Amino acid sequence: MPILHAVVLGVVQGLSEFLPVSSSGHLVLVRWLLGWDELTDEAATAFDVAVHVGTLTGAAAYLRADIRTYSAAALAPVFGDGPLRADGRVGWSLLVSAVPAGIAGVVAGEALRGSQRIAVVALALIVFGLLLGASDRLPARHELRDFGPAHALVMGLGQALALQPGVSRSGAAITVARGLGYDRGAAVRLAFLMSLPVIAGAGAYGFAGLSIPSGLWPALGWGAGAAMITGWVSVWATVQIVGRVSLRPFVAYRVLAGCLVLALAAAGLR
């Protein structure tokens, strides 16, 4: 795999993982548009896992204060440092939120993996973009500190839908969070924090049993590095855009991108 391809795909993964636009969908579309199909299925899986781990590292660096706060609060009762308080409940609930996606990915495996057909990916971009826009019109009545196990499971079910490329893990979680009544800022931060254990688990599970050719390691390293840097940028940019504007720019992008891809595919231009 050429290093240039690895870097470009790493940048695509890093930027689109936390923006609510679907990283897996964009990886499929970029490979389709540029005709980059040089990897075997196993090598492509290894590369996708590597860039996801890179993105996880960048996001964890940005969210390190939140990770420290909720982890310490969740473990405080375990070490006898007081009762479980609101931040601790949030910390444990974030782990609970990973259960639906973990079950879907491990138990169901390939049977639940979504179609990578271009039309299906494009339609997922459009449909779930419109759902994101509709949810953002709902009133807010919850803050991040209200996050508990029941909401965690519901949002986790939404997150599990991202097995279909084009849905977006963060986009689905934000959509459900806004539907539950969380304010925009809390919905975005919860979606980011929820994704960390899922990406970590998927990375460990994805690498298990893979036979990676020695010649692929440089591409994995470059791709993961590019994804790490742009993953940090993606989290920062999403927080800034949502805080100052709304989710509308992401909705518009998803709908326009999906329509453009459908038009290109229908016209046979790619």
C-alpha cells in the first residue's frame, strides 16, 4: 500500500470519525472514487483497525480531562473514597453504553455488518443526516450530569447502527441524545466519550487473529499517525462548530454528499 494512500485515508478517517458524517462511509467512498483497491480484505481490515486506533489516541488526548474526571469519580466508591456521585454515575454509564455495540460486533459478527454498496452508503448519509437535523430541533431538558444507565443503553443501541457505513457512530449517538432531550453540547460530548470504549474494544477485537504482512506495517503506522492528529482536530472542530452554530452544517453536508454520490453512480461516471 503506497504511503500516500495510507496518509490520505488516515486523514479521511481522523476527520470524519467524530464529525457526525460517518468515517466508515467516507473510507468506502474515497476508495471507490479514487479506485484504491490494492489491499486484500484482511489487509484492508488491518488498515481500518489501525487508523481507528490512531483516531482513538487523538480523541483521548483531547478528552483527557473528562476521562480523568469520570474515571476517578466512578472508582471512588471502589477504593472507599465516598459514595457514588453524579460524575461517577456518568462514568459507569459510559461503559454501559458500549454493551449494545459490543454484542452486535462480537456475537453477530459479519452477519450484522452493513452493506458497502455505494448506493446504500449514500442513502445512509442522507437518511441519517435528516434524522440528525430533525432531532436537533427538539427542546433540551437534560444536561450531561443526568446521563444514567437507561439513557446509556438507548444511546448505545443508536451507536450500534453505525455498523452500516454511512450512518456515523457519533451522528447516531447525537441524534438519540437530542431525542432524549440532552442539550447540544452534552449530546456531542457524550457521543465522543461513548465512542472511546467501543473503538478500543473494536481495535483489540479486529487485530485478534489477523496475519499482517511485514510490508504493510509502514502504511499502518503512517495511516494511524495521520488519523491521530486529525482525530484531535475533528473533536476540537465539532465542539467549536456545535457550540457556535448548530448541527445544521453537518446535516447539509451529509445530504449534499449523499446526493452527489448517487448522481455520480447513476451517471456511471465512477
